[in-house]
Amino acid sequence: MEELDQQLLAKFIVEALAEDVGDGDHTSLACIPSGNRNTAELIVKDVGVLAGVEIAKRIFNYVDPDSTVTVFIEDGTDVDVKDVAFEVECNSRALLKAERLVLNTMQRMSGIATLSSRFAVEVEDMPVKILDTRKTTPLLRFLEKYAVRIGGCYNYRDGLYDWIMIKDNHIDACGSITAAVEHVNTYLKENELELGITVEVRNLVELHEVLNVGNITRIMLDNFELPLLEEAVKVIDGRFQVEASGGVTLQTVRKIAETGVHYISSGALTHSAGSLDLSLKIKK
């Protein structure tokens, strides 16, 4: 899991278990002997793309360092109903303590990976990248963006700190696109920062203003109708990276890609993804 921040993951496991367990799993403490051990299977109950297996291994290892997880299906694999993703042998109390955290995490991540995979497949033969956004669950962004990557799409920026994005509210608050771009470039120079710069435009008038001021990395064409999007790509004519955003669906993403944009960003990858149905069952 070299792609994941290991400190964030460790903190997540501790805090998520604390939220669920509180002062103890009293049901398991009451009816299961402390030395009991069981084997359980992670069973898939839906069609999709699996994600979160590696996190499940970390969770089980945390609640029981002597646990053993045998993986049959790796992250990023297409799965079907009744597939068994892995088998875990673990202290029984620890197993039940970890069960809901494992399922909640994997179901959410697998739902995102599944939707991301469907978007990626729509444009897999085209020179365009599908990007996620910051529309993620607070404090779970690192896992949700990891799931996007597992599904075959790409991360845009991790937060407000690693890429400049001048959006409509910035422009309206600053006064103009030209002023915003000039201020941003001055700020980056004064603070010795090297960050990409995206400017959102809402129409062709704003597009021409961006082209006149320059000094940016990417132009984001927001909610452009397809004919206008195609015209804008021609006007930009390769001078800057081009991104389309707004109203992107599985039904429209390929048509958007055909206009010649380099990137398509969609908050739907995370905010509209459902959960993949999974269950953890003890083998009798």
C-alpha cells in the first residue's frame, strides 16, 4: 500500500474502532470465550470492482497481530455474486470487533472503484484522463481517492494546498480573471511555490480573457454544451491543457472526450458512488 499515507491509515483505524467499540464490545465479551478463534470469509453479494482488501488486512492485524488473511481476489479485480475475496483466521472477539469497520470501509471503497471503473471503460481507447474532485467524505478523502485510482481513474488534487484552482467565486471575489491570475502568479513567486494553475471559465468571453492573460496551466470549461465545448477546444488550440467539468455522466463522458479535451473532472466518482454489498461470515 505504498500509495497510501500510512500514518493517516493507522490513525483512521484507531479512531474508527474507538467510534464503534467505545468502552467494549459487550455482546462478544459476554458470550464468546477470550481464547476462541474462528475463520471467516469475505463474501461478495454484488457485481463490481473490489477495493479495500489491503486495508482489511491492516485492520485485522491491528485487532489481532496473530491473525492470518488469505487473499483470493486482489484490489481492482472485477467480482461477481458469491465470490470469496479472502479468508481470515482470527481471535473471535477481535474478528467481530473489526467486522463492521472492514465491511463499511470495503463497501464504500468498492462502490467508488466500481463507478470509477465504469467511467474509465467508457474512454479507455481515448487520450483523456478522468479526474476526481474534492467532493469527498470529510476525513475519508485519502481512502476514497485511493479507491478512484483502484478503479482506473485519476486524482486531481489532494486539497487546497497542492494545486491552484481559480473558480467562479474566486474570480467574483477578486474582481476579474485577469486580476486573479496576476495575484496568483505574484503569490507563488513571493512564496517560492511551484503549483499548477487551473482557471474555470463559464463562457467564451471569459475564455478569451484567460487566453489574453496567460500564465496558467489548465483551462477548465465549466458546464459547456457539447458544440460550445468543441469550439472552445479549437480556440485554445493546444496553448494550454483543457479540462471539461460539470454534468458529466456515464452517458455523456465519451461525447465530452470526443471534443478533444485532455481531462474530464467529475465529482460523481465519489459523491454519487453507492456501496458494493459484501458480508463477512464465520465458517461453521
